[in-house]
Amino acid sequence: MTGTAGTAGTAAGAAFAAALPAGRWSRDDAVVDAHRLDRSGWRPPGRPLGVAFADGVDDVRAVLRTALAAGTPVTVRGAGTGLAGGAAAPDGAVILDVSGMNRIRELSVPDAVAVVEPGVITDDLDRAAREVGLSYSPDPASSAISTIGGNIATNAGGLRCAKYGVTRESVLGLDVVLADGELVSTGRRTVKGVAGYDLTGLFVGSEGTLGVVVGATLRLRPAPRRTVTLAAFFDSFGAAVDAVTAIMATGIVVAMAELLDGPTVRAVDAATGGGLAAAGQALLLVQTDGAGADDEADAVEAVLRGRARAVRRAADPAAAAELLAARRAALPALERIGRVLIEDIAVPRSQLARAAARITEISAATGVRIFTIAHAADGNLHPIIVVDGSDGTGSDGAADEIPADAWKAADLLFQTALDLGGTVTGEHGIGALKRRWLGAELGTANHSLQQRLRRLFDPTGILSPDRGL
């Protein structure tokens, strides 16, 4: 691979500058620094070669052809909201920024599909769909700033995944540029279709290791006629988990069931000036939607009132947005405290209470501060480790080492997920930070097969090296 220093780096930089239109390539230190990291809290050593700004498919093809010829690694970036280090560019890499490819190409009401470029912001697509009576269901907590391409790369979940599933359930087809610059299209614009292998599903969640997504055909759904949001406060996280279990036992499929533990609620209060913690030690947000939203909310509320310290109900959008703001403010609130390492495990729903109790034990045993958020209806937990008060950068600009006790806590968290029949990542991906645990989940044969598949798509290994598999 080509590094950034010396004649080789200069020659590689000149090749990328020549391959792209004027103004689409930069090696300026400030530009590189603004694009080299994601939101994971991880800072790789070394320095990227430069940033390529793609405005269209031809730019992406040119970058990959040049990278292949030069043997230069490529890290694809959208908004940089990834939480596993997948978009944190390593030494000598070209950062391929596709955020400028942000056009909604088509919004079809009869077919209930949207055709978009990868840089489209998630909320912008949902907003455009709702203007014609439809909606885009995936709803990551970072939806106001995250891109569709990034969501596809990690198979992002989100707040509404309890009812509508993760990103893969909304992707019908993709346009992808492969490592050698070839453009391929997968899937279709019909909801049903089983011709050939499911390459669309393979690319979703591949974290930029198989190709670069340059277009997506997405499934839209009817916009819910109505939503009702409930906020319930509990004396303990475990009591809130038990309430979620009771809600699921009623047969109601809620659109959302988001759970914040006491430390997280207090952090949100400190950041926003709110007073949520005064109402309880854990906050559960439940939302129902559709024509039966009120009846379902009545049933959910009946369950909650028998278990919660207090319950608040919001039926109008403004009141609901105020309640949901606490959930969306959680990560920014923790980032104010220190350097965050956002873990992402999922367990069978029946094991959610055991996982939550184990997280508390791990925090006590290691002395590491862990704040827990959960998509409670599908067993996806985010134990967030806060290790210090820095941004991860030493005085010399080099990467700060992640403390040994934080790695120990992470080891125990991931082992807990596997012991309970779960996974080391429910929606954030493997990226750079979780590669050391992937083999334990996949097993030797499965892991080897996936590595061979990766080499088939990218024989020289220029796409997101040392990421994912």
C-alpha cells in the first residue's frame, strides 16, 4: 500500500488529482483532518493520503481505477456518523467522500419506491416521502445527519426497527462500483423477486469492503395516519425490561421501544437542562402508529401503569418530539462527558434482562463507566463506555491508546452477548474496533468462507482494508 510520505505519496496524489475534475481532490491538512475520522472515538495511526470528493458515478469509478493502479487503500465516507471505526481512514488511504452525491432521483407514489444517491440524508428522504403520503421507515438515532449510503453500508437499525426492521428490509436494489471501477446493478424495483443470488442483501452491511454504493432503490411505506408516544419511568432498568417483555406478550407490535438507563438519563438532563431523572431511574419510550395507534397505546399504557412509577402520553407531534428528543440527545450528552466507545450487542429478547444485569456487573468489576441504551423490543443494547475527558488525541496529534480496562470491559460485554446466544453487533457493523471478536462469533469455516468471498470482489484488497472481516 502507498504511504503519504515521499515520492510515492506525491506521485499517487498527482494521479488522483489528474483523474478527477478540478476542485475534487485535496491534500490540504485541514481538509484531511475534517474527513479522516468517524464518530466511533477511534483514531487510527498515520495519515491519509488525501480526500476525493465525488459528485457522480464517474468520479467514483475514476477514484477506484486510480486506486487499483496505485495500490492505494480507499475508505468511503458519507457523513462520518459510523460508530465502529469503519470510516476512520488509515495511513496512506484515499478518503472517498460521497456526501456530495445527495440527489433524490425519483420518488414514485404508484410503486412506493425512491431512487436515491448515497449522500442523501435519511431525514431528508423521509421528509420528501411524507410530502406525498409515504415514509422511509429506517430511523437511526442519527437520522438528521446520517446518509443513506452509510446506513446501507452498516445495515443500520434505529428507533423504529421494532416494527419495520433494519435497513436491509427497505433496500430493493443497488448500483455499486466494484474495486476495479466496474459499475454493476443488483436487485429490482419490485417488492418480490428471487432471480439469481441476493447480491443486494450481500452488499447491504458489507461496510464498503465489496464495493461502493452509488445508487439505491428503496422501499417506501404508507405514512402512518397517527402515532402515539408514551414515556414511562421506572425504579430500575430491570423493571423497565420486564415491562417491555409484558408489552410484547400482549401481541402488540410497537413501532418503538427505546430504553435509557439512569446514568444516561442523568447525562441527558445535564446536557439539556431537563428534569427527567427526577421521575425515575430508567426511561422507556414506546410508540405505536397506524390506524390502531390509539387502541394499541391504551393497551400498552395499561401494562405500563401497573409497573412504572409514572407514565406520560403524547398524541400530538410536538409533544411526541419533545419526548423523543431525550433519546436522540443521549449520545451527544455522553460525548460531553468524555471519549465514548459505543458498543453494540444484541441478544434474544428473552435474555435482555440478563444482559442488562451483566452490563452493570461488568462496569462494577472493571471500574469502567458504562451507560446503556437499548432498542428494547428487539434485544439490541448499546453499552457505551466513557473512558476519559479527551477527544482521543494526544498532544503530538497521535492516537491515544484505548485504556486496558476499557478493552477488558469490551471483552466481557461481547462475551456476554455470545454466551446469551447473541451477536457482537446488531447494527453498527464490525468496522475496525470489533474485528478481534468477529471470529469467535462466526467460527473458523464461516469466517474463512466470507474472507474468500471478499477477495473475489476485491482481489488486491484496496477497499476498506483492515475493516469488517
